[in-house]
Amino acid sequence: MSEPILESSVERGRKAVALVPTFFGGLGGIWLFTWKAQLTSRRLSLALVSLFTLPVLIYLTTSSPKDWAQNRPANVGDPKMFLNAVSKRLVRAGVPLQPAQKVELETILTDEYTRTEDTLAEIPASQMSAERQRQEIGQCRERIRKQAQNVLDERQFAVFQNYRPPNRFEQPPPLADLQWNRTAPFYHWLIDLYFFILVPLNCVRMCGALIRDELDADTLGFLITRPLSRARLLCIKYISQITWLQLWLLTQTLLLFAAGRLKEIPDLRNLLPLFLGAQFLAILAWGALGLFLGLVSKKYMALALVYGSIVEMGIGRIPTNINTLSLMRHLKTLLGHNPALESIYNWSAIGFLGPVGALFLGTLLFLTLAALMFSYREYHHTTEMQK
């Protein structure tokens, strides 16, 4: 038999060094656990249901611009109001309309208004412009004038020509009203519900539970005994969870835009890169906020609602520089670079570097606070569960 080979002290030292986890080694291990834990049969089935619920709702409840135009024709004006105003002027001028004239003039006005509304409704939203609206309405007025000349006498026609119709006929509605109101329901689903409600709540819920779940399972003691500092451990868990959230919400966004594409919502191709960039920054910031709130209290979702009410819905709407404390305000500034969102929500776009820097700064601030709290505060399973 051969003699057993004895390991040298150098070899034993190398093995001991190899057992010490590095930052990237810890990141790889926790990331592996993160995505595998999400792909269990129960979690995956629930996740898939939640993933497809909103796109299906959008598809079922949102009308395409063509259907919207058919159900809600462009309102050029009210022919009866126009006729009543003209009739009053003619009475004051001493040349009132005869009953037969009034019937003929009402028919002319109704036919031409309807014709113009149908023409505007058939124009694709992407081709609508203020100049095109003025052109169509100007042609409508000219046709009415020519036909009215055959119905009215000279004195009546002189009064009729000098009359200016109501504002909605004289001045077409703002471009945003006609160009984007056909697609506004889709954007309210996408922005109001998904981007400003579901995304923040999901980020806070999943990142707030990073340490809270360990406390509930009484496994935090095993993690903090490893040769990694608490701050590094926290950063590793945050990066792993944020990576998973970015991939998951990216899939969700693509499904939402696919639903909009099926409904023929215009200009989504130009919005998609901007929206994904804003969402990337939003997930970083909301996730860092959730991580910090999860370390403050086990009722971190309630704290998030309080924070949203005071900072985002309160301070963020104050028309002074203090509203820069709001994350939503910077996200709105980024999304305001899209014409549709700028028109529908009246958001102002004032550059990219300012809001992007503010969102990164907010993320860094919440992460720093979370790391400091986790490093210097002792968490005990029994004490935390009794709170």
C-alpha cells in the first residue's frame, strides 16, 4: 500500500483562503437562490397570472383610435347654437329669418358640421396637426357661406357674414385634445396605474422583505456570521433582487406595449426606449426606498403609503424647488419628453441630466441609510416579531 500523501501547510492555507467568499462570489450565490426561489410551481403560476392580467385588461377595455373616433366624433360645434345666435343678430338688425329660411339654414349647418366632424375623425392621430384642423374648419365655413348666400337676401347675408361663430368653431380645440384624446385611456392604464402605482408597490414589497423575511424565518443570524460585512451582504441582496425585478418588469412592460400595439396605439415605438429608461431608474430608487423602510419597521408597506402621501402626493405637488424631493416629479420630467405624455399630462421636459442625477442620488441616499442602519442596529427575531 502506498503511503498517504500529507498536505503541506501551504496547500492547507490555499484551501482556507479559497473558502473565504468574495463580493462577487456572494452575489453569484444569492442571485442563484433569488431566481430559483421565484420559479417554484406555486410562485410561478401566480406570477404568470399577475403578469398577463393587466395587458389583458388593457386590451379588453381600450378602444383603438379608429373605434374611438367612430364612437366619439370630433365636436366641431353645435349647429343649433350657431343658428340661434345668427337669428338673434338678424332680429336686432331688423331683418329676421323667415320660417322657411330658418329650416334651410339649419339643414345646411347640420350637414356641413357633420361632414367636417367625419373628416376629422378619419384622420389618423399621427397625421393630425393644428394646421390641418384649421384648414378643414375653414373649408367648412366657406361651404356654409356659399350655401347661405342662396338662402338669405342681401341684408341678411351681410349680417351673417359679419357674425363670428362660437369659439369651438372659430378656434379648433388644442392639438393635444384631438391628437391624443383618442389614446388617453391606454396611457392612463400605463402611467397612472402601472408606472406610478404597481411598479412602486412591487419594488417596496419585494425589496422591503429582503431582511424582514430573514427575521421572520430566524435565519438572519446565519447570514451575518459569514465573513462578509453587513453592508456588503445588504448590497448583494439588493443587487440580486433589483436584477430580478428589472427582468420581470421588463417583461411586463413589453406585454403592455404589445397590448397597445394590438390596439393600434400610435407612436409606441418612440415611447418604449424612454419608458424603459425611466422604469430602470424608478426600480432602482423604489427598491432602495423599500429596502430602507423594511429595515425601519416590519410594517414597511404602511410606511411606504405614508411616505407616498406626504412626499410624493404632497411635497411633490408644491410649485417650488422643494418638490425636487419627490421621485415621481423627476420621473414625470423624464417622461415629459414624449409628445403624447407631455400633451395628456401637461408635463414639462427640462433636460435629462438633472432628473437622472436626482434619481441616482435618491437611490444612493436610501441605500446608504439602509446600510448604516443594518450595520449598527442589532436585529433579534423575538424582539422584531413582537413589534
